[in-house]
Amino acid sequence: MSDKSASRFQAPFVMKMSFYTPSSKNQAKNAAHIKYIGTRPGAVYEHEQVNGSIELESEQHRPDPDTAAGHVLYAHERPGSHGLFSAERQPPNLPEIQKELQEHQGIVWRFVLSLTEADAKRLGYDDRVAWEDSLRLTVPLAAEKMGIKESNLRWVAAFHQEKGHPHVHLVIWEKEPVRRKGALSKGERIDVKKVFMKEIYADERVRLLQEKTAMRDLMRDFAKASTEKAVQLQREVSLEYGKVQLEMTAIGATKPGIPPKPYPDDVRLLSDQLKELSRLMPGKGRVALKFMPEEAKQKAREIAEKMVDQPPFKELYERYMKSVEEITRLHTIHPDAIKKAKDNAHNDLRDRLANVLLRGASSMQDAIVRGSLNQGRRSEKPSLHQEQQVARSVWRSVWRELDKERMRQEAQSEIEKRRELQRKARAKQRENEQDRER
């Protein structure tokens, strides 16, 4: 049952809430939701769980993903998810959580907490660790606003590194059912949202307060002598901050963006390519391009070439090459020199991506072995699941590597252009001085 009256908060922070009352149907849905978010391809497992699920008697008893238990399952296993976590430092036991929710006689609440990608990167909430630390602190406080004591609180969550809006799925229930009303009042919703926002924006508030205080003091001191100097100082501080950010990006110290999801056909194709590549690899020794036999090198480079030629990689690749050309044209206009620089940059990028693919192919070898071992006990399905999971992970890794290089190259191009402008300005100044001397 959804809370139809739940408020719809706007970016940059979004909190959505729904709840499920106890019934045999909802209990089954709750259990299925846990499995759905816990084992769907794309989840990153803390510990390997071969048989980590509750076997249901038939497909008609599988919990609907659009339920509380189904929501927990969805949050853990959907593509982009990084697995379940909870109040405990040890990973939650998926089948035990399923069983508990399948038998739970109380209300189950689920939340989706979301930030825009830009805000998540700025605030440091674009990875699982930050959300884990934050929720372990804030969930008990949020539950308290709902009238749930920490001693009676149970919860699990999962982080989804979704492009555009990284978010967490949070599921809350009571150990011993006490609360009989699922819907939160307007005041409760506001109080719960404030708990999450206070923690998420804590560092941002401190930084802004420090900057505001420092700038106010500087402005006050300089304003005594000259308002113009104070304004100029503020401009210089902002300019220097921008320079530092640009330099950090140019050396690769800035996080790349969040990768888009691959389509099923992309996953199947990449999975087949990685399996083919894995068969050409020696199976031992260091996994790096320069140590590979020639056939494996050629295949890894071939896959990398094909990947940068398809969306969404192509746009990043073209921006990368454009920046290379811009830097080169600052020093030469000779077509052969420009082509050589672009060819060298292309080959360097291709080999970086080939190394990512080789590491993925090595993981694919492990997945195939595990799948073969499981065939005697169950079926070939676990092997296929693991292979596709590896392919999705490699897809994301290739995209991040390409985006990181694109950001680094664009920042370097901007730095070079600024230096060239400064050089021309200094040359012009010298010319003017010489003219005045004449």
C-alpha cells in the first residue's frame, strides 16, 4: 500500500515514502522484494551467496517487486546497486531478512532518498560508503520521529549509482509491531526529511559558513581602506579557487560521472567478447596489456575500439580527441603533426581501456569456473547471471576510465589555452612598452 499523500520534494534532495500493511500478500511481496534488490544482476556482493534466497513453491508465490519486501530485493540487486547494508557492520543475511519480512506482522516502510548527480559529487554522496555512514547515523533519528525506538528498529538499504540521480532504497520495520498507522503525518514527513538533510548537507553548511565568515572578515578589513580593494580580493579568491579545481581535474584527481545503464543487448555482446578474450589469456601472471600474448592484445584493443565507437562512449571519446587537437593547435598548425598527436592520444586511450577489459576478462574466467562448479547442483543459470554481472561492471569501469581521461584532457586543454592567452598578453605588453620607449 502506497502513501498517496506523500509529499514530492524537489531537487536537489528528494525523499519518497510508501508503506505496506501486514497481510499474507504483502508479506510475500516483502520477502520477494528483498530477494529482488539483493540478487538482481548488477549488485556488488560483500560475500558470495550461492543459495542465498528463500525458495518459493511456485512462480505465483514470488513476491511482487512493487512491494516492501520486493523493494528491498529491488534495491539490492538491480543494475547499478551496490548491495544491501544495515545498522550492523557485517553484511545482512539476505535469506534471514527475507524470512523475517515474510513472517512480519507489522507495517513496513520504504524510502527512496535521492540527490542530483552534480550535488552527490559535490557533497561526497556518489558512493556507497558515504551513504552507509550517513544512514547508520540518521536512520535511528528518523525512526524516532516516526515513534519507533532504536531498540525496536530494523532496517536495510542499498545504494544505486544511478546516472543523473544516485540514490538509496531504505526499508524500515519494527522488531515488535507497535505503530498501527502506516502513513506519516505532514509534520512527521518534514521532521524525517530534515534528519536526512541535516546530515547530508552538514559538511556543506560548515564550509559555506567558514567561507562566509572568512570573506566577511576580509571584506570588513579591506573596506576600511578601500571598497574597491575588497571587491577585487573577492574576485581573486574565486579565480584562484577555480584554478585549483582545474588543476586537480587535469591531474586526474576529480571523480568521473555516473555511467549510464547498458542495454541488455550491450551486456550480452560485451559478455561474449569478454569470454572470447578470456580464452586468449594465459590464466596466470599479471593481468596487464604488456604481459599478454599478441592475440590477447589485439582482441582487447579491438573490443576497446568498438566500445568507443558506440553510444554513450562515442560522445566522451570525441570530446577527448577534440581537446587533444585544441592543445596541439596551440603549438603547431601542420596537419601531419596534428594527426600524429591525435593518433598517439587515441592509442594511449585505447590501451588504457584495453587494460580495463583484460581485468574484466580475468573476472569472467572466475565467473565461468564458478558457474561450472554450480552446474552439477543447480543449472547453468547462475553462471549466466555471474557473467552478465561481470559484463555490467566492466561496462561501468570502461565508461568511468574514458570519462576520467576526457575530464583530464579537457582541463589540460583549458589550462594550456589560458597560458597561451597570458603569453600573448605579456608579449603585447612588452611591445607597448617598447613603443613607448621609442
